[in-house]
Amino acid sequence: MTISKKSRDTKQSFPLEPPVAPRRPKPERKALKRVIILVSMLLLGNALVGERGLIETFRAYNDSEILGREIQDLRRENESLRRTSLQLQENPEKIEELARRDLGLIRPGEILLVIRDD
């Protein structure tokens, strides 16, 4: 079958595809999109302010810093108390010094003078 030149040159308008109207989103897709956005926003809000959220994480980090400093202070105090305990066990003069200073104890034959500044 041969096609003549004349038939090739004539324009025949056969629409290959029907004209496409602008697509409007289906109501189901709109609802699904809104649900996805809502869930995303809820998850983001929970990630920021939830029980294990970003703000709570920062607060816990600050609390751990404060507690770490308190632990260091308590360790220093423990070491000082250990040294004092060793001194008291090894040196009887230290016991006497602390008893006189803290408890106001005196030796037999000594006279205690209390001086008041009015």
C-alpha cells in the first residue's frame, strides 16, 4: 500500500488524546494530605516538648551538669574528712585540739575564762 504525496500533505486532525481539563484534587486526597500534615505537626510538637523531647533533653543535660559539680564537691569534702579521720586516729594532740576548740573542754587544774564583749 502506497501513500501518495497528496495524502501525506493533507492535514487530518485526529486527536490522539482527548483534551485534558485541569485536574482537581479528589476530596479523599485532600483529606489524606490534611491528615498527614496534622500527624506530622503533632510528631514535631512531641519531638520538641514531649516527655523525651528536645527541651526535656536540654533540661536533663543541665541537671546532669549541676549534679556532676555537686558530686565533685562531695568527693572533695569526703577526701578532706578522710584526711581529718586519719589525723585523729594517728595524732592524739589533734583530738585534744578539736575537743578544746569545739567542745570547750579543759584539762584538770586549768581555769576556763569566758570573756564577753558587750
